Amino acid sequence: MGKLMIIVTVFLLAVGVVHAANTITKKAGEYAVEITFDKNPPVTGKNNVDILVKDKTGMAVTDAKVVVEYSMPAMPGMPAANFKTNAGLKGDRYKAVIEPSMGGSWNVAVKVSRAGKTETARLTIDVK
């Protein structure tokens, strides 16, 4: 029984570390925004994004409109790439899919609109 408990504990710790590596927490005005990608690092093509928005008391915000904008700046011989997708609410989290068209550094803006005010959490991801 003791060995089983040790194995289960090690497994849960490993899962927690993997989950934490995919989650980025940013501020957007008064909100804390936890952004989790299903792939680490994100890849060219489909990536599921899970977004948890918390108010200043730590409670999940479920009455906001959340939009994910992602872009890659122009490079020599290539125009800028700009995309936008709405995140839908599932439970207390917002879900979106982003589809970067190529590898490299992408700028991501998670926009939280609530009560007539929009706040933005910004981050950069390195797509493989």
C-alpha cells in the first residue's frame, strides 16, 4: 500500500508540473488571466486554449466576452499575420482555438470585455 501511495503521489506531482508549464498567468487591468495551451510549446496548426479569468477577489468571471487575438509581425518578404477568435464559456473557463500559420514568435492578446470596459493580457509564445 505504501508503494502505491508513493507512485500515485509522484504521478500527481508530474501531472501538476506538466500542467503548470503550459499555463501562463497575466494581469489584465483588475483581472488575473490564466492562459493554458494544450501543447507545450504551441505548434503550427490547431492549439486549444483554456482561459480562466479571475476578479480581484479570486472568483472566476463568467459574464465577460473574451477574444483572443494573435499576430506575427511582418518580416522581409512576408506580410504581417493577424488573427482573432472568440472564446466561448464552458463552466467557469473560456475555450478558444488558435491556428498559427508558421513557427516563430507570436504575440497574443487576450481581451476581456465586461461592464463596458475592455482589459488586455499580453504575452508572446514561441510556436514550433
